[in-house]
Amino acid sequence: MESNKHIEAWLEAYFEGESTLEQEQKLRAYFTGDTVAPYLEKYIPLFAAFAEAKQERYTGEINLPVSRKKYPWLSIAASILVIVGLFLFFNNRNDNADNRNDYGTYKDPQVAALKTKQALFMMGSFIDQSTSRLNALDEFEKTTDKYINKQ
């Protein structure tokens, strides 16, 4: 009876997927043997099917298709094309001495001052717009504070 309690515990672990390989081997040996408890006989076909499936072997021949590259030089040509394209992209032949050191600066100081004023004016208008929106938010906060502090 003590042995059957181990078998029941191993069966439960087996069906939960938590049994060890040693426990599974003992379960297979128990259920393929002759001394199976009558209330556990319902598991005999399960373990007999596993034992039978373990003995099955595929004897047919497996024919895998042989793949040959139709164009073995295509990958080499593609890599050469990529290298040439990168070379032409990064080595622009239309560079002259003036364009090499041009970092978006202005040579005429009056044009530079005008562009700076325009940029500062634009930033100021954006700040004014956002400040006016913050004023509306302050008004909303004052109103909600009135009702929240009344409680």
C-alpha cells in the first residue's frame, strides 16, 4: 500500500509535468509490469501505448531536394554595387573649397544680425503663446481650489 501511495504521487506529478525522469521510468516499469493495483488499471493502456510508440521507427527514405545556387556571382556583384554606391555617396565630387567649410554661417554680418533677430522674434512669439495658455491654466486651478477647499 505504501508503494501505491508513491505511485499515486508520481502519477499526479507526471500529469502536472513536474515528475523527474527517474519517476517516469519507475511509472513505466510499474504499469507495464504484472502487479498493477486494480484501481490504477485505467492507466495501463496509456503507458502501454507509450511503450509501443517508443519501439516504432521510421524506415522510409527521406529525399531532401538539392538546392543549387542559380547565380553564385549575384551576391558578389551586389556587395560590389553597395560599396561603390557608398563611396560615391560619401565622396561627393562636386565639393569645392567654399562648400567644405560652410557650416550654415553668414559671411555678411548684417544678414546674420537680421536672421538672428527673426529667429529671436519667432521664439518670443512662441513663448508669448505658451504663457497665455498657462494663464488660462492658472485660472482653472484657482477655480478648482475654491471648490476643493470648501469640503
